[in-house]
Amino acid sequence: MPLPQLTQASAPLTREITATDEFGQPQAVQIPAERDLTVYVDKREIVTLMTLGAWPEGLVLGYLRNQRLVQSPDEVASIMVDWDVQAAAVQTRAGIADIEARTSRRVVTTGCGQGSVFGALMDDVGSIQLPPARLTQAQLYSIVNTIRLQESTYKSAGSVHACALFRGEEMLVFVEDVGRHNAIDTIAGWMWMHGTDTAQTDSNAPFVFYTTGRLTSEMVIKSAQMGVPLAVSRSGITQMGHQVAEQVGLCAIGRATHRRFLCYTHPERLAFEQPPSRAAPL
Amino acid sequence: MPLPQLTQASAPLTREITATDEFGQPQAVQIPAERDLTVYVDKREIVTLMTLGAWPEGLVLGYLRNQRLVQSPDEVASIMVDWDVQAAAVQTRAGIADIEARTSRRVVTTGCGQGSVFGALMDDVGSIQLPPARLTQAQLYSIVNTIRLQESTYKSAGSVHACALFRGEEMLVFVEDVGRHNAIDTIAGWMWMHGTDTAQTDSNAPFVFYTTGRLTSEMVIKSAQMGVPLAVSRSGITQMGHQVAEQVGLCAIGRATHRRFLCYTHPERLAFEQPPSRAAPL
């Protein structure tokens, strides 16, 4: 299957500015970059994404995937990003049928924490089948520790969200962006470029999606759509996220720091360690 | 000026679920509610908002305002929210001209951290005039402390963003929602319902916008559009947020916790205390 041709238009991820601290003194601080990138599909403008710019081609591919404008990476011939004109030019092999109707549908469902692609995504929930998976508590702790040790824009500049994809405790890709939706979309793009969707997975080393952000409905659905049966967050879960995770069989784990966590849904996908003996009340 | 008639359709903000902790034991935890609310303007569906549901009518009014679909609250006759059908029915007094074109424009600019209403908002930046304002460091500390003491869904359930509007150190309104854009939109709605936009302000007790989220371009622009000359966050700032704040003359303050903060832009709007004497090197 031919993969899309991609440019490699990354850009500086941070910028130094001078702020004034609480003593009225100047302080040099790093802040994350934030660029607007307008996406054209076959010369038709479809969206402007605000992004950190770490891997814009992967972001655009994942965006098209998660918006379900393309069904398979071989439908895309090339994605050419040019920061000089802040544009990503996507060329498809055979065009996108009904692109007008399919992008205008977003009007009612898109927004930031405001509907987003929720309507379209929810249509799919019934058909999602997640693979068998069982993660051990030791693997989970290893994932959390790997994230803790990861060098990141967050550590140097803050104000970004990170997502990562693991197979068992092995980190496959780590992505940061100014919006967590961009970060997960970039992971969706990465999975397509690396053929992981169709790869056989060992149920004892399942795919695990990690996010620093909350497990909202959209994050849970996107994770499930990518065939990833476990999602881990250092943050919590919202009611819709909980409901969707229950429904699709996704194991949602939150508040994961050091050796603590809460498994919100489908704990059968987690192999708990023998619980430490607790002093029983007399 | 007649204000819109509003229902009072609030709903429970949290829900108790049973999670499994790291010892494999069940734990009752509170999670924030998250509801989809489809907004109809004069019977035309325009968007589905995912919301905590604390003040849906204010959210819808502020959404229409920040999307610039209405220019003044008296253009809206009523907003009727009915959770049974998860709908907000907005009736305008005279209709919205070109609503079709104006909502379809969002296609290219809306998204979650993904363009959002950025394009449309940026058009306005040049015309924004913020009022004179000077906040003292003591007022800033008082604001941070008020937020710290505020009872909140965040404290009981986590996973929500809070915004608040202050006048000097007096908190006028505190709003939480699952998305920070919803929270600021609700504040925009509140300001319209309370006529604060047109109120005379004392430059020594200026309006201050507080957010738990990052100061992104969109948050800065929305704050400026509401005529609020200072924005405070416990989090940081992105490059676009920084650039827009510089440009519109907004004082952006981040990392505000206890008695620490960083003033990113326009420190002339902040009256620094006499700096404590520092031991000078010999």
C-alpha cells in the first residue's frame, strides 16, 4: 500500500520571551510556539489548525483520518507543508467524494470542548470492536515512569499537552501540541504511516494511549477508533468519557502518577498485582 | 434595553461512579457531568455544545456573542433550555441576517485547539481599545487567594476548567465547565445579562479575567473583546496568546499561585510593590 509523501517541515517548538516576575524583575522564559496552519485538500481550504508545529504532516494526516475525510492512508498522495505561507497542501489520489457536504456537516458539531466532531464520532461507537488486551500493573507503572522521564517542550516551556502511544510498556511515539486534540490526531497519523493499525498485537503487550489531558468523550472515542483498548491519563475523566469507555469496552485509567491510579472502566483489562496485605481491623 | 428571557435549567454537576484503585479495591469517586446541548437559533440547528450544565442559558448567550452571531443582548428574545431533549431554543427578535453564510464560515476556522474561531476573531483585533487599568500586586494576590478558597466542582470532581470575572479584587462571577471555551463564553453571557460591558469602570478596580487554563490566543482575544484589560492564569501562555496580548494592550499574567507570578505582557498595567531589598553582591 503506497504511503503518502510527506515534507519534513518542523519548526522551532519554543521561543524565548522576557517576562516580569513578582519582584518586578525581567526573567527570560520559554513559551511554546503556536502556529496557524491552513489545510487545503485538493486546493480546497478545509480548516485552520493551531499547532506547536512538531510534526505538521502527521497532524494533517491524522486530522483527515479522525474527521473521517479519508478512510485509508493510500488515499492521500502527498502532504506538503510550507511554513512560509502557513499552509498544508494535501493531494489525494482520487479526490474526496462529497467533500463540500462532509466538511459543512462539521458546522454543527465542531468546536473546542464545544461539540467538536462528537456527532460524527458517536455514529461509529456501536461498530467499534476492541481487541483482547490485558495490561499488568507493572507495565502501567512503567508507562507512567517513562512519561515522567521524557524530555519535553512541557518541561522547558509548559502549556502544551502530550500524548503517547505505547505497546505494552514500550513507547512507540510521543507527541506534544498546544491542543490535546492535535496531539492525538498526530498519533493517528503516525499509526497510519507505520501500519500499526493492521499489525497483529499480543494481548499481553496491548496498545495503550497516554494523555496528559482529561479523558473526555472525544479522547475516548478517538482512542477506540484507532483500535487502542486502554487509555491512561494523569488527569481525570468526564461523564461522557466514562459512558463511552464503558460502552466500547475501553479500559480508562486516570489520576495515574507514581504508583497511584484509578481505573474508571473495564478493570478486567488490567492485571492487578496481588494486593498488599492490609492490617485488618480487629 | 430588554434582556433575553432565560429558563433556569441547571442540572447536577457531578455524578458518583465506582472506580477501582491501585489496590484493586472499589472507590466511590465524583466525576463532572458532561452533557450535549444542541443550540437552535430560530429553529435552525447551529452547534452542539458539550457542557457541564451549570448555566446553559448563559453559555448559549455568550456563545452567540463570541461567535458574533448577535451584536447585543436585546437581539435575543429568549433562550429556552430543555435537558429532556438536550436542546437550547434561541429566539431572536428580528432573525439573524445571513445566518447560513455566517455559520458555514466556521467550517474553516472552528476546531478544538484546532483553529477555533480564530480567523473571525483575529479580524477584530485591530479595532480593540482596552480601557485604562492598573491593578496592584496586592489585588492580584487577593484574586489568586479568592480562587484558591472558592468551593468548586474541580475540588470535588476534578477535570473541569474554571473562569472568573473580577472587578479589582471583587469576584463578580465564577464559572466552571468541561471546556475552558465554554467557561469564558458563559462569562461573556453573564456580562451581557448584567450590563457590565457598558458600565463605567474605575481604572484602579479594573475588570480582570481569571482562568485555570492556558492563555491561548483565543482566550486573550475573547478577554479583549469583552473589554477586559487583564487576564490571569495559574497556567502559562502560548506564543500566539503572547503576540495577541502584546498587540491589543492586554496585561497577561501567568503561573499565578500563592505569591508568585509572571507578567508576560504590558507590565505597566500592574502596580508592583516596592521590591524587597535583595542582598547585593559585594
